[in-house]
Amino acid sequence: MKIRRLLATAVAAAVTTPVVLLSAGPAFAETPKPAASKGATARDAGQEDPAGLDPDGLDLAELERLEAAYAAAEQKVEDLKAELKQRLKDVDANAVDPALKTELDAASEAAEAAVTAKETAAAELTAAKDALTAVEADPEATPEEVEAATAAVTAAETKLTEATGAAAAADLRHKAADKAYEEAVLELTKAYHRTEEKLRAAERELADAEAALDAFWDDQGGFEECVVDRSLVSRLTGPKKVAAGSSADFSLTVRNASGEDLDAVSAVVSAIQLPESWDDVDEEHPNLDKYFTLEWQTASDGEWNDLTSQFDPIELGPIAEGGKADVTLRLTVDAAAPAGEGVVSASGEYGNEDGSCGISEQYARFDFDVVEPVEATPTPAPTATPSPSASSAAPAPVRTSTASNAPVQQGGTRGQLAATGAGDRLPELGAAAGAAVVLGAGAVFVARRRKADA
């Protein structure tokens, strides 16, 4: 799908530029990215009702059906991948029914015991026959001795017959248990291959669902690509150390360097903590921001806003040619956060009333260290008796302020997103820009580790 292709392009750009990032200064990193292939789109200038932004020109029922089909196919692929992984583990571990293994072990022991008993009976029969022969050859042997030796041979023959039958039965039991166990092991392999075939079919279904969505958007007609350019330039400043259990302010400036007014601008911000080893990170769910909470504020509204998702854009409104927007970011580090390296990154994106839109090919990043909290020196008790208090308030987290709430400067203009649809396009770009910011920071970490290992 187009938006997914844009996301893939941004991610590819982010993870292929760690060396450039490392060569940049700590407070301002410029990272060139390749031009976007197919991505989020906008109507040609002059056309009304941008598809995907204004629903009047779309068959929403069909779009919803196609999106649902894609989501279902995608989930099916993920489920089958997980199942296939488990099937492989079962094959490697011979994870058959434990009762089959128990029976096989018991049957094997019984078969061995039966063979031993048969051999013992055969030896006893041989000894009995030898004794009878000796008695019969002895001229002084009494009839009673001959009769007793003959009875011993008969008893030995009976015992051997019984032992032979028991050994045969034990052998049949062992063969049946062994066959059942082997069939169960073979079934594990067959189940793996059946799941493998299902996965291939599901991947074809997913490709078909994606192609159907692409075809849907292609049929809308009159589209042009959003661009990746340097229309917006971002800069970050902040403290070099933030203690666990405290908050600190960072200053973000997004400047319009396009040479023309931009109708709707947003910033995508990320704050992550780099792990000691990338091998310990779940690739599908890295969760690198689990100890961080971000809030943002501009001087115009004076209120702190939670950044619930690091892919959600911060809407800055229009920025005139040469103007800029200043945002204060407040990072709160959980008290349980371990000491280590942290990165705050930011990228800009824009959309205009004429249908043009784009993502900045430059993004800013700022490195800092998460340090252990500094224990406060106890304050001596005052000599005067303090007045009684009804309750005691818990101490607030320490906050290191390094940036003032500077006003948003936009060349004389400041306002909410234009109600023309230009701003509505930005959430589509936010995921791509956000992925580039987050994965770009991850790429920095990988590059550092590789350099350290060299």
C-alpha cells in the first residue's frame, strides 16, 4: 500500500545512515535520505476532494472491506509464523504424547526381561537334559532317579515354552509401542510442513490483499507523490544528563526553509533509551521508550500535552516563509530506569492547501545520559517548632529546565491547522517520519557497537 511503501522508505533511510548521524554534532544531526518511492499521496493542485482526506470522493464501504481483508491476511500470516516456529520446536524436541514415550520405555524393558527369561529357561532345559543323559548312562541309577531326571526335563521344556511365548508377546508389544512413537514423531514433521504450506498460501493472500488496496487507490486517479525534501529543518537542545526519577526540558525548533509559506506543519518526536545489547531487544516490539514519558508545550497555549504515542504528530499549524516554531519537550524518566544512553530525535512534515505535502529529509537528534538519582543532603531540623500540618505532600520529581517557553514564531502568523484538509494529511506521514526517527536512533546504536567491536 502507498502509505506502507512510504513507511518502508523512511525506515530504510533511517537504518542506512548511522555513519552520517555519528559524524554530526551532538545537538544537531543532518541526515540525508533517499527520495521516496510510492508513498502517501495528495490530489493534484486545483482538484477538490482529495482522496483519502475527504471521504466524499471515496467508496468508503469498499475501502473498509479492503482494509479489513488486508488486516485479516496480515494477522493470519503472523499467526502462522508463530505456529510454524512452535512446530519446529516440537520437531526438535520430539514433543509427542508423553504416554507414548512411557509405553515405549516400559515395552522395551519388558521385551529385554522376556528375552533374558527365555535364555535362562533354555539354559535350564539344556542342563536338565544333560542330567537325564547322565542318569540314564549310570548303571547304578535307580528307576526313581531316572524318573526324577525325566520330570525335570519336562518341567524345563514347559518353562521354556512359556518363556518363548512371553518373549514373543513382549516383542510384539515393543514393536507396537515403537511404531506408535515413530508415527507420532513423523506426524510432528508432517504438521510442520502442513503449517509451512498454509503460511505460503497466507502470504499469497496477503500479497493479493495489498495489491487490491493499491489498485483501489490507483483507481482514484489524479495523484502526485508527497516529496522528501529540506523544506523543514529541526534543531534540538537540552541537558546532557537526566537522572532517573526526574524530568528535564528539551527545546525543539522547526524552521521553514522551503522559500514559501507552509499551511500545516507537524513535528514527530521520539525519545528512546539505547540498550546495552541489541540482541536483547525484541525486533517486533522493541519497547525502547518504556522508561520515558514525553510532554510538549508551546508558549501560545501554555499547557502541557501528553504525547501518547511517539508516532503521533505535534501539530504546529502554519509557518510562514523563513519562520519557525518553538516547542518545549518535557522528558520524564522513570525511577526504575537503568543508567545508560538516551536519544531524543525529531523530524518535520507538512501539507499545503494546494495538495502538496512532504517529509523532511533532515532530522535532529540529541544524545544524553540517563544517570542514577543523586541523593539529597538531609536538611537539619529547624530549632523552632513547626506549625502542625494536616497532611504531607510527596516530593515532586526533580526537573532540570534548560529551555524557556519561547513563543512560536511563524513570520507573523500563528493558528490552528487549516481547515482545508492540508493538516489532515499529516497523520498519514507521521508513522513514516516517526519510524525513521526511532529506527534512525537505533541505527546509531548499532553503528556504535560495531565501531566498538572493530
